[in-house]
Amino acid sequence: MTPEDAALIRDLPSLLFQAVLVFARLGAAVMLLPGLGEQEVFPRMRLVLGLAMLALLLPVLAPGLPDAPAESAAAVGLIVQEVVVGLWFGGLARIAVMALAMAGQAISALIGLQGLMVADPDMGGQGTALSRALGLVAACLVLGTGLYAIALRALVDSYALLPAGAPLPLGAAAETMAEAGGASLALALRLAAPFVIGAAVLNLSLGLLARLAPQVQTFFVAVPGQILAGLALLALVAPPMLAVFAAELQDAFQALPGAR
């Protein structure tokens, strides 16, 4: 046995621990990253992506990674900590892209499609069909415009901001998550603003119609007209709405921890 082989065998446990440590953060983040972590993406593809990133990054990150602790409890603690960091990072990106789905949920309620429900894991079990459709549009937008590359690069650079083994500042992390949630909700309300105005105008008109002609069955007249008018407005404002969303999403991705 050559000295090089002996050194490799001696360092093998430490290398395996470092590989698990890196995969813990990368794998947890990839599960939530927009476009790559969608439920429609096969789990094997996500696993292959995580392993490919591990193979590429481990030689680069290895010098800054901690060695395997002597105690198993300390090793498990480091791995869990890296999983938490990965979930936190992926969650920030996921919250940003959920703005379009939240806007779809609000638009469905405003145009009378809130009863059309489909399975939507992103919105918590079930969501409106329009919300689910816009969520898939957002995923396609991330993949089609290459925004996922910004998130992946920020994930790699996050090791400079949060080295493996360093404790996650929970207070700052929670504050960052809350700010991301507020920004995503504000963007969703901005995207749905034309429908809020349209619903207000329509309801005001129906109220006046009910006062002027009480004998008219306002509900039966309003529901089909509300849906048709809402779909027409959606077709009209969809291109600028997606353009605004894409620009805001790029800014949100560039503000991710570690992004340059």
C-alpha cells in the first residue's frame, strides 16, 4: 500500500462526513428552490441534481469544512444545523415565487372562481385552479429565464456568509424570513390590484342596479358577467403582470443571502 493510499484511507471518514454535511444543505435547499423543487419534478431528478452539485462543490468547499467530531451527537447536530440552513435558504426563494400563486388565489375570489379547487401542495393541500396555474407559470418562468441560476449561485456563495458548522443567527434569520413574506404578500396584492378595482366597480354597479330595479335577479345576472369580465381582464393584464413579477422576482433572488 502506497503512502497516498494510506492517507486516503485515514482521511476517508472525515471526507464522508464533509460530503454528508455539504449534501445536507444543498439537498434541503434544492427541495424548496423554485423550478427545481416543484412537486412535478421527479424526486430522482432532484436527487441527481443534489449529488451532481455535491461532486462539483465538495473539492472547493472541503478546505473550509469542519472535520468529523469525535462524538456522534455533535456530528448529528452539525448535520441538522446544515439542513436547517438549507431549508431556510430554499424557503426564502420559495416565498418570493409564491407571490404569483397568492395573487391567483385573490384573483379567483374576486372574479368568482373561488369554488373551482384543485390539489395544490404549495398553498397547503388545496387551492384554486387559477392559483395553481399561475404557480406553474411562475415555475416555468424561473426555469425559462434562467433565474434558477441566480438562486443556485447564491446557495454556493452562502458558504462564505454562513460557513458550515457556524451557528445560524436565528433572530436575523427569522427577521429575514418575515421581511421576505411581507414583500411577497405586497407583490401579490400589487399584481391583483386591477382585479380589486374591477370588483369594486362591478359591485358598486350591481348595488346601484339593485336599488334602481329591485325586480331584477341581480345575482343570476352578476355571476356569469363577473366571471367573463374577470377572464377578459386577466387576458388583458397577464403580459404586464408577468413582466412585473419577473422583474421583482429577479430582484428578490439577487437579494438572497450570499448573492452577488
